Amino acid sequence: MKVNADRLWDMHLQVAALTDPASPFTRRSFTPQYREMRTWLRETLIGLGLPVTVDAAGNLLGTYPGTGDRYIAVGSHTDTVPCGGRFDGVSGVLAFVEAFRCMQEAGFSPVKSIVGIDFLAEEPSEFRLSCIGSRLATGNFTDEMMNLEHRQTKKSLRDALAEWGGDPTKLFPGRSLFADGKFDGFLELHIEQGPILESRNLDVGLVEGICSVTRYDFTVLGRADHAGNTPMNMRSDAVVASARVIDAISRIAGDNLSKGPYFTATVGKVDVSPNGTNIIAEKVDFSLDIRSQDNALVDASLEAIFRVAEETAEQTGTQINTTRISRSQPAMSDPALLAVLEKVAGELDLSHTRMLSGAGHDAAYVSKIMPMAMIFIPCRDGRSHTASEFSSREQLEKGANLLLHSLAALSA
């Protein structure tokens, strides 16, 4: 068996057109473009004669049936960040669609059924939450998360989920939707979103583990005043206070470089109010995203950040409030699955290395209930979460072939 590289590439071009026309390539979760994508995927899988369902968590599942009663899962996501690109997430979904086609063409009949999953809303959504589908399906959520409101529509996640085919009444914290004990593993193919594979001229990366993701929202409250008539020593400026805290976050993260464990801290979203040229800012909301393989280091860094925030509020006459949005644990790949990937990569003559993922993935949540491993393929200049994100036809082909043959080996 071998994937059809042209067919796989053509699918990428087809779904790239399912974008917000004002900002290619954007397909945000819970939008009309995302619904178009879901419809395309459903119809494509049905066209292959495969049963397609939507589970209680809003994930779309297509099953390649086996002769036994056990399962292998494979999947990724089809939503994007704003101006996100044509490969992040969706390549993993299109790769398993192509794998299913190849298996059909070869007359391959697995013992274990292979369940292909498009997880709902993997990217940080307007509910301020990422990996929604995989969180809910594996029971890694809280009741409070279900009540989070969409920034624009103000609908709760619970209500939105029902509109997208899910069933919130069947979701419970700590309870998985997957058949207990019947899934023997999960694979996810994804672009690397970093420069290592390209810089070393390697075909694929075998992911040993996924860093934890911790997110906080900061709200800085000052006072709106006239920019010209308010003396500098009589201001309560939310922008100034925010800038000091954001700078401290960057410095604290930089200091962690020498401590060993992987660690990043990012402020990527900032909202200023009233946001006028000649108005001192009354309010600033910003987000903090921390990634690490060591949550003890995360805790120590947060303590330092909160201490700076407290000192800054006192110095600037502002009020700084923080809200924890989410917190995950590092997720390690299964050694047996990694061994299979390594063996198949050798058989396919693919150059490879084992590596860590600083980015979060649905696989991290799936790892809580079944063995997990990931395949990385290179992306140009290591860039992702941008419209210029790119992986070549040949890179996609090599990664998809590794996925195809690994699924065949695991399901036989």
C-alpha cells in the first residue's frame, strides 16, 4: 500500500477554499466555514461507504470496520487559528482519509476497527478554551467550562455543543466516551510547527511527549482620563501596568532557559478599552499561555508573575485580577507505539528522530485514556499559525505513508 500523493494534495487544496474569504486561511470553530468543512468531511467518508457519527462531545467520527471487537483511533482537527494556514490539524485528518482510501483499494481488512476522529475546536476558541472535543470526550473538563460564554454570541459552550450535534446530557467530568478498555492506541499526524526537522533535513519526527498548557486571563483596571490634561504622576493607566507585567512574563520565561525543562510563556491576545488615541486606558485584558514539560516550574513561574502583578498594581494605582482558564499535565507517548512508528519508519527508509512537542494537541487528552503517539512532518521555516504555513506534497506523502503502514500494523 502507498498513499496517492496527488490525491492527498488535491484534498488540501479543496479544504483550503473553505475559509473566511476576508482572511485566508481562517476556519474558526463554530463558524459557517467550519460547518462547511464538517459537511465536506462527512460526505467524503460516507462516499467511501464508511459509517459516520457525531459523539456527545461534538467530534465527528468515521470508522473503517474490522473483524474484531477492538479499536485503534487516529485523528486531529480541522479548525484553525485566525489566518492559521492550510496544514495545521487538517493534514492529520486528510491523512487518515487517504489511508482509508488506500486500505479500501488494497482490499485490506483489519482485525481492529480504525476510528478516524475530527476533534471539535482544538484551537483556542471564542470560549477561551482549546481542545474542546478531546477534553469533553475523555472527561477532562469541569462543569464551569460548560458554562463558558462565546465572546461574540454569548451562548454557553453547553448550548453551542448541542447546536453542533453533541449531547451535553451525556458528558460528565471524569467519564470517557470511548468504550472502556477496547481502544488499543491513538495516532495523530501533525505538522511540526517548529524548525527542528527542516533544519536537520529529516523526513519525520516521532513525538515522545507533549508539554502541558496553562492559560490565565489577566484583567487590568485603571481609569479613563484625558491624555493631554492628566499629569503623568496622577494617572491610573491600565496599559502601562499591563506592559510592565507582560515584560516581566517574558523576562521570567527567559530566565527559565538555563533550568533545563522546556518552558515558554506567551501573551498573544491583548484588548484595550476604550482604545482611543487620546484616552488613558481604563481596562486591558490579556491572555497568558505557558507551555512546559515540568509543571513544578510552571507553578514557580506563576508565583513570580503574580508577585510582579501585585507590585505593579500598587505602583501604578491599578487593580490586576487573574483567572485561571485551563491547566493540563504533560503527556508522554506510549513506548510500544513509538517502537512501531520507529520500525515502520525504518522499513519505509524515512529519516527520523524522537522529539518533544511544545505545542498542545488533542493527543495529550487522549493519552489519559489510551496509549498515544504522534508523527510530525516538517513545515517550511518551522512556521505555523500563519497564512504562510507550508508543507510540501512530498513531506505530506512521507508522513501519510508512515501513518498508513503504522495503522495497518497496529490494526492487523
